[in-house]
Amino acid sequence: MPVPGGAVTAIPGQGNNLALTVDDGASSEVVGAYIRFARDSGARFTFFVTGVYDSWTDHKAELRPLVESGQIQLANHTWDHPDLTSLSATAISSQFARTKAFLRNTFGVDGIPYYRPPFGYRNSTVDDIAADHGYTVPTLWYGSLSDSGLITEQYLLECAHRYFNPQTIIIGHANHPPVTHVYGELLDIIRDRNLAMVTLNDIFTS
């Protein structure tokens, strides 16, 4: 289906797709674990990259082939995760431009047209400036693994049981280790519910 004109919070239409989107990358260990998870299981998902974190450069060699094959998609989650609605227009523009350049120079992609506003905070000014850089689709979410901060593995799995449903966009984070201990359980939920993991590019075509 065509790329939406405007924000998305779920996958339109009928189907059995699940779009896992993984934000930030504060932990190099967790980013590396997600990459191994993809390599070992064939899981498809989208990283929303916060460019300031070293984790992306640390794992360039392992991640780039998965990006080039389309199994993992990269998109823009700003340079250092500010509340964009509190910044000047120049500062907002820099947040998108720096990560766009980083993605292109490091992985050969720029993440267009998807961006995720930190904390979900956006307004028409933010959207307009993002669009000036090619990021015309603010990508929100329908369900969350609730792991931007440190939580227990049990609570993370409770969130997965609640939100891993057809046509959902799920937000997770590459910040803390608990998710790296439950990949098998997450795959069990996905298989039990006959869901197919997809990237945003798998769903939308320009």
C-alpha cells in the first residue's frame, strides 16, 4: 500500500502483521543482542535510531548487511532525543539533519520517510520541519513493551501478551537488558498468534 500522508499508529487494513519498532539504542549490548536475534531467527523489525549513541557505530559491521537485505529497517529518532516541541526551528532541523547524515554515512540509507518524535511529542511545526528533510510520516505506536526504562522480564512479557495483535505497531527500546532475555518467549507469542513480523517498508511502498 502507498506510504501514508501523515502520522501512523497502526497498520491499516486487515492482516496478521506485527511491526516491532525499536527506539534509541542507549545500550550497545542490547543493540547487539537485537541484531543477533534478527540473524538467528529471521525476525524483521525497524530501528528508530538516536544518532548520538555509540551503539550504532559499534555494530555497524553486523548491522549493515541486515539493513542492505531489508530485514532490518532504519529510521530517524533524532540526534539526542529532545522534546522537539521545546526547541527552536533551527534546533529541530539540526536534530533531523544530523541523524539523516549519520544514517547515510554509516549504513547507506537515510530512513526517509519515517521519523519518531521522542516521547511522542510533536506539533505542526515539528512535522513541517521533519517533512523538509523528507520525513513525512511521524510514526507512533499502538502498543508498547514499556521498556524505555528498566523493567522486569515478567512485566515486559505481560505487555507483549497485551499488545502483540494483528496490524499493530509496537514500540520497544534498545536500552536495557531484560528484553534480550525473552526473545524466545516473544517469538512464541508471535507464532502462537500466527503473526508475521514486518518492517515499515514491507507494508508501505512509495
